Amino acid sequence: MSTIPAPPRAPRPGPQGPPPSQVPSDGYGYDVRRVDPQGPGRLAEPRGQERRPRRAWVQRLYWILSLLGLAVTGAAVWFFVIRPLGLGTSLVAFTSALVPVTIVLAAVWWVDRYTPQPRITLVYAFVWGAAGSVALTFVIGGVFTELALPEAEAGSATESFLGAAVQAPLVEESMKALGLAALLIWGRRFLGGPIDGVVYAVLIAAGFAFTENILYFGRSFHEAQAAGTVDVFWQTFLLRGLLSPFAHASFTSLCGLGLGIAAERRSLMLYFGLGLGGLSLGMSLHALWNGSSFFLEPDPERPLAGFLRYYLTVQVPIFLLLVAIVLFLRLREKRILRRQLSEYGRAGWFSPAEVEVLISMRGRARAERWAARHGAVARMAMHDLILASVELGMERHGVLQGRPTERTRRRERELLERITVDRRQVSALERPVVRGAGTSAPVPV
């Protein structure tokens, strides 16, 4: 393990108060003599060689253009696909589709809040699923059906089965995975581990399911109006809105999980191997879900009985297994953060009490509330200090899993500089965030 850079403080750094104002000769506020020149904490490059401003401008332009393009695509999907349903039907379908997507988004918020991702990338993932992947599915799905399934007779049971169990899983999962691939190419640092991959994949799937549910609910509402009964609509809402809000999320999360593991290991071969493996497994589960309705024995007296038996014996265990994986990864993130921040603590960047605050959601919330009592600037500084520290720990873990590069060294320096600036702002308050070692005062968190 390479040596962690020492903070810009006195020889025996204390956890309280601002760092000293004097800046060592490297120009960054760090004593480069105490940094392993081969490790990710190498900080001696002059500022003139940095290219981050240009890269940041290019990436910002990419996200802006991407969101604008997806907004135009979403408008096209509404005009050509949803608008023909009619205004009243569209409103009913839209309102109904808000129920399952809210459930999924609440779960994503809970999983992501420990190591939160930038909002712009989260919005991008959802909009890609709701607009980009849906539009590509309509276009490529039709071409796929014409080229790959030409033998099936139109309107036959064979065509319905092939469309549901072959065409839909292959095309839909591939189009959703394209959003993950684009995120990996243009926002590599945002996808740094398994949890990140799962979060982005579930958001893409939630967006796709949201648009798809609008279509399904709209069509079932039309059928209910034609039949003069609401049974068809409520049955569709029960199956898609309440029993299976995480269906698409479960399928796509496997691809995100594979890409997240590869991103943590920083291995190009793993990107292809685990990415394609997760995508294939997601397609298989999607095909199992869609194809099950063709093999269940119908019961005229209890039409949902067969599906519910299959749902409870097959789909629920699969979903619970995926939930267990996510919970394990969430606990793993906490252990990683404790270990890496403790390493920085031994180098003088954090006190043991501060590490405990940073790895606890309750501790973070109490620290922010304490800072908020001293004004908005203090609260924002505390919030940014927490985010930068969390990202620093996870970034450090990724470097140790792979190998240090110029980008990782630059990123570590940027995060340490942010922590230093935030400390100076917080230390200007009436009392320090964490008392020094040996004092009896409690930590105000």
C-alpha cells in the first residue's frame, strides 16, 4: 500500500482548527517529501500541466447536450406513442404509473444516500431509461422482429411468445445497457463500484418501466372502457404497479452490478466479461418473467391463482436474493469507508471521532444540523466536507484495487484540497467540529 499524503499541518497534526496558513514549496499545501512518489498521493506536478478545466468543460457540455437530446426524444415518444391514447387516458395512465416508479425511486434513494452520486448523472440515468431506451426499443425492436423472427405468422401465439420471451428481453435490456455504457465512457469516476452500477441500472430501469407502464395502463384503461368494467385496468395495475414494480430493476441491475465490479477493479477484460455476463443473466430473467404466462395453466374461476403461485415460488425468491446482494454491498461500503478513512486518519487527516461521524448516516445528519446553527455557509461547508471525505475513501479503495494513474492522483489531490478548504470554513465557527484528542468534550454530531 502506498503512503497516504500528509495534510498541510504541523508535524503532529491535530484534528481541530484550520491548517496553518503557510504553504509548502509544492504550491498545493502538501509536504511532498512525505508522499510515496509511486503512490496515488503524488502531488508534485505543477498546476500548469493540469488539463482538468478543459476536461470538466467538455464533460459538462456532454451532459447538457445529452439531457437536451433525451428531452427531445422524450417529447417525440410522447407525441407519437402516448398522445394517441388521448388526453384523459394519458392522465390516468401517467398518474397510475407514478405509484410503482415512486416505490423504486424511494429504494434507490435509500441505497444511494450513503455514498451519493451527482444529481445530474442520476437524472441522466432516469431520463435515458424513460426516453432514450424506449425510443431505441421501438426502432430497433421492429427491425429485430423483421430480421430475426420472419417465420412467425402475424397475430399467432408463436409470434406473441417470440416477441415476449425473445425480442423484448434482448432488445430492451440491450437498450437500457447502452445508457450504462455511455455513463461509463463519459462519466467513469461516477461509476466506481458495485453499488454505483446497481443505482444507475435501477434508475434506467425505473425510467423505462415508467414509460412502459403508461402505455400498458393506457391500453388497459381503453379496454376497460370498451368492456364497461374496470376489472381489466385494476388487474393490470395490480400486476405491474404493485406486484412487480422492481421487475425491470431486477433485470437491469445485474448488468449494472457486473459493470460496477469491473469499474472497481479497473479491468478492461472484466468490463466485457462481467458486463456481458450480467446483461445475459438479466435477459434470461426477463425472458423467464415474460414467458411464464405462456406456460401457466389457466384457471377460469381464479385467473390469477396460477400466476400468483409462480410469482411466490420463483420471482419472489429471485428478488429477495437480489435484495440480499444489495444489502451486503451496502454494508461492504461502510467497511470500506471505515478502513480507508482510518488510513487517512493515521496520516493526520481525520481524528478517530471524525471517522466515526463520517461513516454514520446519523452522525452526518447531526453534524450538518450542528453546522446549520451557525449559518448556511457553515452547513454547506460541512455537507461538502462529508461528501468529499466519502468520495476520497471510495476513490482510495478503487485505486488500491487497480493501479494509480495520473487521473487518480489528480483526483485525490482535488478531494484533499476540498477537505482543507471546508475545514477552514468550519473551523471559523464558534467551536471546532471535533475536539482534539485528550479533551473531555463530546463530539458535536
